[in-house]
Amino acid sequence: MTPGSNVPLAVSRVTVEVAATVRLDVSGLLLGADGKVRSDADFVFYNQPQGAGVTYRSGDGAAPDAITVDTAAVPADVEKIVVTASLDSGAPFAGTTPTATVRGADDGSEVAAFTPTGLGPETALVIVEVYRRGGAWKVRAVGQGYANGLAGIATDFGVTVDEPAAAAQPQSPPAAAAPAPPAAAPAVPPIYAKPPTGPAAAHLPPPPAAAPPAAPAPPAAAPGRINLDKGRVNLRKNETVSLVKAGKPLLSSVRMGLGWEPAFGGRNIDLDASVIAYGPQRNHVATCYFGKLMVLNGAIQHHGDNLTGQGSGDDEAITVHLGGLPAEVTGLVFTVNSFSGQKFNKVKSAYCRLLDETTGEELVRFDLTNGEARTGVLMAKFVKQFSGEWEMTALGEFVDARTAKALQKPGAAAL
């Protein structure tokens, strides 16, 4: 196929495989007549593999990732499914040539193939779209590239992406694409779990009437993800570190230590640490806290309650055996709550630190110095990446919650 060409589909179920010499993130978005998703549930990807008539399949690095479309099961108000791809590393496509192969999902027969060429700074592509026209289904080769990453594509089509707006890096889309009027994001919590290279600033609309105006020069590119190769990492709020050493994901046991001190010689404050485990749709799986010291067959263990915050070292600690977590767990949120009801503005300092459980080496530290007049705080989150590695992000978000159970909902929203 060539860009813009289309092929009728003679079968009702097709699989679009996208392959390259490097690892790709492939996703599918179900779009209505307005070119937007109906809700975040219409974004089908590695962390939300099922949609209405659309399924994501991981190749686990040994085969191409793919999107399968069952046209008979696609809702009537969905007009097209766009299949997108971005490099797992977040790098541009320069020097990489992806190929989309459309096959019959039941017999594997090849229906069409498309290889976009001449790629350069693009970090995300709309490869093909499966669309209905006059009651029949077709596949069209698109090959439009944008320097926004997968999060950019997701946001362009109306998906909520949990990423600070200040990190935006506006990019001009290709001359063949015109911007569409901005649409309000769905009022649902974001589900995108893999931190991308940058949020959206371009739009991926139907064929344009005119070229967009030139965008201002983008700011300097953000540095790559931090890893643990250079030793201990000191995080600031909203910063992320990839739990990778020497190029390999850290799948051994880690211990999260949490500490605090009463402010200005004040009364003892009973703070409790917990870790809340979530599934790929931010569904609650388990909570490990002082009332339940071991969950998930021992994969997460709490080392006991500290009622005062006094003493040297960590006040409470929780060990996580990353390699022992069940596959359904894709997110962890570490929290501290004031069980006695005192506010965090009465706490002199709070911190969390990540240690190698075997060696005791401190890997990551996050110091939270200014507390708010609230009873709970989300200290940090772990998010499992498509590659199998985990990323830790410092949160420091204060909420009104005196128990671990009350922290479940805000914890899910933070993922």
C-alpha cells in the first residue's frame, strides 16, 4: 500500500501487526464521527488491552505487537480505529522503518502491508486506520508522523493523559495535517501508565483544508529517563527514576523506608505507611499496611507499626519482591496517613527512600519538607513498563485520608 490508499476488507476480523528492528509501543484508538474517543476506555494499549471490539496483543519482544479489530463487535457510533506506534525508547523514527501487516485474524492470511518511509524526527506515527464507509469496512494507509510521542497521539484524540502541562513541547505537524479545534478531555481519571516523552500539541484530524501556522520553536529536549547506573538518585516532586541497573530491570527485592519527625518538639504523631497495589485499569488488588502485614503471597511485606515517629532510621518499612508480584499488578502507590487525625503541617519532615533489600544500598530518596494541613500523603508510585522494568515517581500529594482504605481512590487517580 501507499500513503492514502485503501483496501476493502473481505473478513470481519483483522489483525494489524506493526514490526520494526526495535521495540515498538502499538495502540489502537476507537474514534467517533468527531474524530475523538468516546471515553478513555477507547484507548487500547499495553496497559488496557481490551476495548469494544478491539484487542491489543503483545509480542513480548519475540513477535510484532498487534491490534485486532472485530468489525462485527465495534459499536455503531465508532467510525474508525486508528493504529499507532511509537518507539519504546521514546527516540525518533529516524533510521527505523516500521511495517504494518494486515492479516485475517482467524487464518493469518495477508490482506495488505504498508511501510511508511522517509521518517526523521517523528516519535509517534498513525500507521493505518480501519474504517467503515457505506456499511463496508476498509483499511487505509496513513503514515503521518508527529514529534509528540504516544501521549501526544492519545491526547490529540481526546484521551486523558496524566502528565504535567508544563512539560509540553509544542511541535508543528506535517504540512499535510491541519489542526482541529481543541476538545474537552473526558472527565475520567487518566489511564495512561507509561510516562511518555511529551504531551500533545498537534492534532491528527481528517484531511485538512489548509496548512497550520508555524509553531514557535520548541524548548530544548528533556533529558532521558534517570536510571540507577550512577548510584543513588535524589528525586524531587514529580520526578521519575527507572529502576534499571546496567541496562537490566531491577526485579529483585526492594525496601521502601518511610520516616518522619514531630514538628518543633511537639506531641507524638501516629503515622502509618502502606502500599496499595493496582491492576492495569487502576483497579484495587491489595493493600499492605499495619493491619495486614503480608499480601500477594508474601510479595509485599510490612515490617510493623511505629506509633510515634521517634527513633533513628526509618519509622516504617515495606519490602516489595518485584519479581514475585503477580502479572495483574502494574502499579503500586506508597502512602502515609495520620491515623490519629493530626495534620502533616505538624510533621517536621517526611521522606521515603528505596533500598536494595539484599545489600541495604540506598537507591532512591525523596525528602518532603513542607507538609499541608491534611491527613494523608501519596509519597511515591511504581508503574510497570511494557518492557518489564519499573519506574518510581516521587509524588508528595496531600489528601484528606486517615486510613489506608481511604487512600485507595486517590492512589488510583495518581497512577
